[in-house]
Amino acid sequence: MDIIALAVCILDSLDSKFPRNWRVAFPLNRNGQPTSKRHTLPSAPGHATHINSVFPEIIILAALIIADKFVEDTNNPTQHYVSAWGNNLWTSEQINFTERCIMESLGYRIMPLWDPVLIKQARHDIEMARREIIQESTSSTNTNTEDCRKHFKSMSSGHAVVGLGLQLTPAATPRSGLGTPFGHI
């Protein structure tokens, strides 16, 4: 659970530049394969020709790998994670690239995220999500309309993960006194 909790903290701490940096430079093709100019869906796993055809779960996988390497101090080759954890959906190059982008976004600092308070909060959030899923699956058998109008409460405390000493939750958008560009709503 600590590995998953640390991965949650890693994902929560990614800066706003991460998605663009990752999407722009992500290696789409397997090593040695020519780049196709056609924008079509991949013919095989790991052979994407457009970023929209890449499973974004690779970001979660890379965060889990980073957390595993940190907590367990393992030295497994990337190919181990490609096959054992990634089900061969991505290449070693793609996973290594994603890990590197995450680490750059974190300023290569994991230790501040390995704070007992942050890990405890992440574990609590995971447990709350697990309970909600179990509750949804048991209540989905009931067709009562009251069950369908379930109110979802935020599972986090509402505080930004501080980790690196910076507030990572974006500030509220300033409002102008002029109203919206399309008139008053």
C-alpha cells in the first residue's frame, strides 16, 4: 500500500507543464521502426502513430515504477516492468521517457513526498475510494431512484500536496466585473 500511496503523491505533485512536455516529446514508435506520416490507430501495442492512440495509463504505471524503485530499492530492468506490470502495452523506451518526464517535473526529488502525513492521507483516500466502489457495486443492483441520486463527496482534504515546498493546487481564476464574454449567465 505504501508504494501505491507514494505513486498517488507523485501524481498529485506533477506540475502544470508535465502534460504538454510529455505529449510533445513522447516516443511513439518502437526503436528502429520508421515513422509513418498517416494518423491512424496503432496496428500493434507499443506501435502508436499519434499521441491520442497511446494509453495514458503509462503515466500511472511510471509513477508506480518510480515508487517501487524508491520504496523497495529495486534494480529491476525496465523490461521486467514492461512485461510483468505493463502487459507489453508500451516499450521500455516509452516507460523510461515517462519516468524521466515525471522525475523532471518533480525536480528529481521523491524524498519530500515520502512524508508519513502525506502517505497516510493518500492511503486514507485510497481506502475511501475502495469503499465507494464496493458501495456502488452493491447499490447498483438496486434500481431505486434514491440510490441513483448518490452524492459524491471529495475524498481529499482539499489541501495541496506540498512535497517540494510549493503549493501545487492552482489559484482561483480572477473574475472581472464585466461579466462573461457571452453576456450574463
